[in-house]
Amino acid sequence: MGSRRNGFMNERFMLSVDVGTTSIRCHVYDKQANIRGSCTSRLVPIYPELGHVEMDPEALWQGFTTVVKGAVQDAGAQMRQMEALGISTQRATFTTWDRKTGTPFHNFISWQDQRAADLVKSWNTSCTIKIIHGVMKMVYFLTRQKRSLAASVIVFSPQHVTFRLVWALAHYKQVRQAIKEDTCCFGTIDTWLLFKLTKGSVHATDYSNASSTGIFDSYQMCWSGFLCSLVSLPLSIFPEVENTGHNFGSTDPSIFGVSIPIMSLMADQQAAMFGECCFDVGDVKITMGTGTFMDINTGSKPHTSVTGLYPLVGWRMGSDVVYLAEGNAADTGTAIKWAQELGLFSDVRETSVMAHSVSDSDGVCFVPSFSGLQAPLNDPKACASLMGLKPSTTKSHLVRAILESVAFRNKQLYETMLRETRIPITKIRVDGGVSSNDFIMQLTADLFGRKLVRPQHHERSCLGAAFVAGLEAGFWSTQEELKKLQSSDRVFLPRGPAKEGALSPDQEYFSVLQSWERALRRSMNCCAPQRTY
């Protein structure tokens, strides 16, 4: 017994934390990528005004340290057994702080925040942007450089950091003063946590997080001096950008009792992609959490989109860069949580049964657009709506319409991705909390006409950050080794017709999809009078 106990105490583990939109979770992984310990803490967003979504930096920090200690305790291990730490975080949520004291100047401004929506709209319709588009089209015509094509179709989005940061500089006097004194630090959540964990000695981020801000030039692999000059953002406030797998320093011993090497920082969707082992061109990952994020591996070159797919750095390890093209729908889990709070059901696990209890949605269409509509429609002013209500409508019809809307947005994003990238799809893996809903998974497989694979554990961002940190630390050796650690919960195959001569499910849904797309158009640009900041 004693020797077995000693063997466990000599065992090494990977520690990984994922800071999501509504929770912080930490997992302790062994060499087989089994979760040996875990701990979760809730994150409560703050809504100071209509359209404003914030997070308390101190509450986030306390939650981070709590889950790390809790997960290690849950594993029955000690901090000294942690080989390295990987950190995955929600993207484009940022704050600014004093370089000397580490004190934030304001709360984190969330990626869901809409305070800059009107500013974004005015820029997207401005003469300046029209001139830029025209000039870049001419440059592209002459040079055929994809970077010029990207600039010729660029539009700004409230989900990107750019104009929320412009807003912060305009509204927080202490930020402007700190910029003058060269004591202002900007950072997304990963950067701020790294600064805190190293007691202010490291101000850095990685390429995946930087490329998710909208301020980073993924073609030149640096902060965009042109964009910063255009909207008057000082380059001096931005962190150093390092590889995704990198020795970022170690945690200060006063925090966890020992120094733990921090070997990866990673944006959550890119981390989920890595956790799904989508290492090859054409691999697709769909994460359905608070929002839906659909990513395709485009290889060693960024994809230039004309309909709102965003070119991202997936990860950079050594000299190798992997790019992704991403489309997203912001309100997947948000819509389901809203329906639950409305009293349509008490347990999310009931929803599949409720949806199957009726043959259709009784003509009801739901538009999941609490935070506007993203690619390919790109309307930040679109509002959420329920249409087609009638006296015969039941709770089950409403629930089915809401679940269908998630699958419909999946299809919309998928078809946009196929049309834009023209990359043959090799595999599709689906994760995130909403992927546990079998109705959504099966309908998505039917509408795609493709096999979907759901992993055993739905939360993959933690695993992805652990994999990267583990490769950097030598805990694991190769990506091929990681592929062998994959496990699947269930495979969803597209269904054929129920009987000979009958329509297949995707054919049955043709008219329903048409009605839903009409509902989308009617929901567009209808919130403008309510959102003036």
C-alpha cells in the first residue's frame, strides 16, 4: 500500500484552466488525458446598462485561484506534482490596468457587450471605410495579394475589441492619463491573469488570443499599426505576442505555494480545436456553448472572407503556424438558458424529449439574436424574436422552435464555410455544453448530410490548453500521440427517408428553413431605436 501511495505522489500531472463566459473550470490531467481532478466556479456577468456586459476582475481572479486549488485537492495530489499550467480563456473580453500597481482601471468589458454597436455602424458606413475599400480593391486588382482583398471587404464588429477599446479610452479619464504616463497595460483575460500570476513581471499574450481581438494583423503576425493609427489606439499599451506553446514564466510561489511553469496561453475556441485534435486541413470543430463557434483548419495560410468568416491564428508552435476560418452565432446557450428562466422547462435535459413530443414546431420560428446576427448576415442590430405564435402553440412547440434555430444557424454557418473556403471537409467534431442535446445534434447531422462525432467530455478548451502546455513541457511528445488519447461519446449519422418514397429529414425541413430565413430578415435592424449610447 505504501509503495502504491508513494508511486502516486511521484506521478506528474498537467494543470489546465478554462475561463469561459459563465464559469471557470480547472482540470488535472494524467498522461492518458484522463481527468483526475476538477473544480468549477461560477462567473456572474454584470449588466450596468442596457447593452453593457462586464465582469469583475477581482471576482475572476478569486475564482481562478479557487478552482486551481480545488482541482488539485479533488485529484488528491499536491501542487508540486503539477508539471505545467495551461490557460484557455474566452476571447475579446478585455480590461486596462496600471503597469505599476496592477490595479484595473475598469471592469472587464465582455465580448458580448454592445456599447460600441453604434460606433461600429457609423464606421462601417463612413466615407473613410469606403475609401479604404476602394483603394484596397484597386491594390488587389494590381497585385492579387489576398491581404489587400481582406482589407477591401473588412467590416468592424462589436464582438471585436477595437471599438470597445476606443469607447473605453473616450470614457475613462484615468486610462487616458496612464497612456500619457506610459503606465497603461491593455490585455484580454489571459494577459491579465498572466500579469497577476507572475506578480506583474510578464505582460504578454499568444497569437491565438491576439488574432481574436480584431486589432491583430494575421497576415503580418503583429499588432496592426495601420488600424491603430486609423482609430487612434496607442501601440504602447499592447502586450508582447508569443507562441501558443511557450514558457511564459512561472506562478509566484506566494499564490499556490510552489512555482508552476505557465506553458500555454490559448483562446478558448482555438483550444477546443486543439483539444479535438483537428490538426489537419479540412478538419472542422463546432463548439456549442454560450454561442456557437464553427472553425475549419485552413492550414498554413489565413483565409480571406467576403461574408464575415474571420481568419484566426489557431496556434503557433515553434515556427509552424496553423490558421482557422471561423463563423459564429452568439446566442446558442443564451437562448436555451433564457427559455429555461422563462419557465418553458425546469431541466435542460428535458428539452430533447419535449422537442420529440411534437411532430413540428407548429409554424413557430425563433430567431436567436440577443446579441445581433453574425456571419453571414452580420447585423449587430438584429433582435431576438418569436414568430408564428397561435392559440395551438404549446411549450413543446416553443422548445422545438428554439432547438431548431440552433441547428438552422449551424447549417447557415456550415454552408457559408463550404462556399467560402472550398476546402473538402475531412471530419466534424462537436463539443460544448449544448452538444449534449441529442435533438440538436441529430438535426444538425441531417441538415449537413454529414457524420458528427461528439467527444466523451464536452468541454474541450481545457484539454486543448493542457495538450499545448504538455507538448511544450515534454509531458506528451507528438500530436500523433495526442490523437490516440481521443475518445468519443457518440456518432450522429444523417438519417435517410423513414420509408421508401418518403422525404429525407433535410428535404422535410426545406420549407421550415425558408420560413425561418424570412423570420431572420424580419428581425434585422429592429433594435436600433433602443440602443443609443
